[in-house]
Amino acid sequence: MTLVFDGYPQKYEIEALCRSFYPYRKMRFLYEYQGRIEDDIVLYLRLKPVLSGLHFLVVMVSHTVTTAAHITRSARDLPRKEIDRQFCLLLFPLLQNASGIRPKWGILTGIRPVKLIHRYRNEGKTDPQIIRLLQKDYLVSPEKAELSMMTADHEIRVIESSHTNSFSLYVAIPFCPSRCSYCSFVSQSVERLAQDIPAYLHLLCRELSEIGKLTKKLSLRLETVYIGGGTPTTLSAKQLQHLFEVIASSFDLSHLREYTVEAGRPDTITEAKLCAIRDAGIERISINPQTFSDSVLRTIGRRHTAQDVLDAYMLARSVGFSCINMDLIAGLPGDTPEGFSKTLDTALSLSPENITVHTLTLKRSSTLYQENRQQFSSGEGETAKMLTLSRERLLANGYRPYYMYRQKNTLESLENVGYAKPGYEGLYNVFIMDETHSILAAGASAVTKLVEPGGKIERIFNFKYPDEYRRRFDEILNRKGEIMSFYETYLS
């Protein structure tokens, strides 16, 4: 596929929309017309000032069939986002006719759809007006517009509970017992790098100590802690206990409202580890089956069975955990809507407080993408059926959507949604997706996100891989000084 931009060089939104229809096509971009172009699909986009304003033209040549659309807007000083939107509105029906599919999110390509609803509400628009805008201005389907509104209703209560000097802490444990075929994270197999964990943990605790000193100097209020990965429970019970002790000694936990540990993989869960987590005062964990089909688990490279998940869940309940999240993935290879329905049945029979439904995302660095991407098509509709099933069944069983986000290269350009029983919403998930307050992060691949009320955001990146994290640790500590600089500027 070739895209030719004439008079408007911004390609991000246009490319994102095209990938909603043709997610795995190779694309090239030209910024001037060079005559006849040999490609199966050629898109020509021209923006031209005219006496009456701006003229938008889109031409699509596909399989010797040429279609076109155009419009003239009276204003010449349209903001970039509005120019993008006009091009996408013209392009959408051409792509739909050529591909035979209609993405349910229309031309809305952002990863945080609910933020648009919050913005409209802050502008004074009513909910019926917002739904009309989503469907008319962004071509969002009625189903996704309704889901977005429901999510916004539950999310806003969490957002409004945050204080102006609040922050959350993220701690990265980038190790897993094995690498899943769909995974693109920098997590490393414990079998290969088990000997490196003690050194990594030592430096991680040093970094946490330094962050803690900064937050105390700045009188910041810690509201949530999230220990993620990888799989944090690849650490031993003793290592977990040490990590929790360092966090407790480095930070003021008196205002802490939520503390989460991803126990994730059942093949890493033991009673000793669960007791170490519980004894640290942590009440919320994740035990993530992804699917309850043994054949699908084998296909994606998991080394445990569905029964192992059930056993780990029952063990966690017996130890005393009162808030458990379970992740499911729609669209896994070998799965079907019927199989996914059985997974939902099993998850609902356990009655966890949270169920998060992810859509399979084919990341370019994952084994699944590199070896099997041709078997996936955005037009089949099977994954959309799974998400519709999950929404209907979870709502019927008392769960409510409370956060949502989208990613690039997701099957059928769909979404990830967190559902919770009332009162069990995952606060950290909302805070990070909404960018409510700062997230201070420690560990390999961790990204600190500094948020100033009013919209300013700055990021501090840690090195991605554990070995680089160790080799360049002094640089990471030096970068933490940017936290102080950000807040000193903001507070002044």
C-alpha cells in the first residue's frame, strides 16, 4: 500500500486508520506525486487552499478501480486534528468499500477513547449530544459509544478521588517462567536468567529508595502501588518479602488506598509467596488465565493447565485475598467464540472481583506476529463476537466497565476493558490510563510519567533490558533528578 500526501505531510492519523482496515500490510509514504505508482492499493490525499477555504481530496486506486471523495471547508486555519478528521471521514467509506469491513471504532484511533468523553462533558455537552458526536463525527458504532459512556461514568468517580499532590508507584519485575507467543514485553525467561535476579533486585531496591527520598522531600501522597512485570511471583517468597520491606521503609504508606501484585502465571504461585504478599498488607492480586482452554494454552506457549489456574485461585482465596483480578484474552490462536464463551463461564463461576478482557495484539517483536501473522485478518469478526459476549455476560453478572484503552495492531482494531464489581475498581488502572496524576516507576523498562494539573506531561525512561538496566544504573539514578526539577517548577 502506498500513501501519497500532497500539501499535508502529517501521516500519523491516516496511517492508523488504514491499519484498522489493513493491519499487516507494508506501507510506504510519499510526499509528492511521482506519476503512476505500481501497488495493489494507492491512496492520494491532497490539501489545497482555494478561494473559499480548504479543499480536501482523497483518491483510492485498488485493483484497477478508482474511487474518490472531496469536500471544501470554508476556514483556512483549521487545527491539525480537524484536518486529520476531515481526511479520515473522506477516506473511511473508500477503505470500507475496498476491504468489505467496518471497524467498530470508526475513525477514532486514539488509545484512550474515554478521555474524549470527559473532555466533552467538561465543555458542557450532554450525554445524548456526546453519543451523537461519537457516531457522527467519528463514525463510532452504537455499541462502542455506549460502552465508552458506561466506562466514563464509572471511571470519573475514581479520577475525582485523587488529590492534587497524589502519585502512584509502579515497580517492574521483568522476568517470566517462559515467554508467551503473543508477548512483546522485555520480560526475560527465568530459566535463562535466574542467576541475574538477585543483582537486579538489589539495584531495584536502591532505585526505590532514591525515589522514596524525593517523594518525601516533595511531600507527595502515595495512593497506589502496582508491582507488575513480567511476572513478579517469579521472585521467591524471601525476595518478595525483601522488596515489600524496602517499599514500606522508603515511602509513606499512610495514605495508600490500593496495593497490587501481579501473581499472573499460576505456575509461579505458591502458598509461601501468597503469604508473603498477604503479610505485607497487600489485598489485591492478579491471577491471569488468559483462557481456560488447555489446547489454546499450549498454542500460546503456556506451561500450565486450566486446572492449575483454578488451583491457584482457590489457594489465594484460602490464604485470605479479598480482591482478585483475572485477565482474559479474546482472539487467541485456536480459540473460537464458543470456546471463549466457556472461558467466560469458568471465570464467572469463580466470581473474581475484577475481570479484564484484553484483545489479542500482534506486536511486531512477538513470536506470534513473526511466525503466524498471515492467519489473522481484521475482517473475520470472530474477536468482535468474543468482546460482545464478554460485555453482555459481565454486565448481566453485576460487573461494570471502569477503564478502557486501545493499542496498535490489535485484532479488528478493538479494545481492552477492565470490569469490576461495584467498589472493587482497580484505582491504578484508571490513574495511569486517564493520566490523572504522576506515576513514578522503577525497574527495567519502567517509564515515569510526571503529570501537572492542566495537561503538561513529562516522561523519564529507564533502560529496557535487565542487563542494560544493571550496566547503566548510575544514569538511571541521575535521571531521577528530573522528578525534583519538574515539581519544583510546577510548585513554584
